Amino acid sequence: LWDTEWKRSSREDVCLKSLDNSKDIKREFLEEVKNQHKHGGNSAIAIYGITKNPKDSNYMMVMEYAKQGSLRKLLDSRYTELDWTSKIANLYYIAVGLETIHEANLVHKDFHSGNIVNQNMFNSYITDF
């Protein structure tokens, strides 16, 4: 994952998730794109589409940029700034995200604090499902 600036329709920071060795696109990647798109914005980070890296021809998801990074990064760098209200709010959004995933009959398969990202100190979003 890395951040970049999306210059197509407006100047907006985005996150690009690359699928290594994906010159021949795989069904799993398309399923992840579909699921992320379907549930993005509610309790998962929004996906804007897919693109192809011109340097290596690997496919990448173009996703909303989470300014605070992963939950792990947020907890490591700003733990003392998080009051109980923001901690509970983050737990709430994580629980809603898991509920949304499970209601869609999906299983995350790799759920950890690195796959939870934060736009701000209060809202957590699940990625990589």
C-alpha cells in the first residue's frame, strides 16, 4: 500500500493497493474489488476503481486515503491523545464493519490492526476483505 495523488477528475489523495504478479488478473482480486466497492463508504474504506501500474503491469485498487493510517499506527503514535470516547467510537465502527461483512456472508480471513484504517481519531474502517 502506498499513497499518491489522483489527478483524473480532481486532486485527491488516494491509496493504491497493488496485487503483485497480477499481470493476468485473478478472480480473488476482482472479488476483493467488488466486495470493497459494495461495502465501501459505510463501514469499509471506499474504493474508487482499479488501475494498472504502467511500470510492471500489475493491477492496483484505487482507494480512499486514510489520513491517520492503520489502527496499529494510530495506537503506536497517538495513544495518549485518544480519550475513552474516541476509543469506544473506534471499537463501535470496527464492530459495525465486521457486522456488515458478516451480513454479506463474507469472512475477512486476515483481520488485524494493520487492516483497519482511520480517516481521523474516531472512525475506523476495515480493509482487505
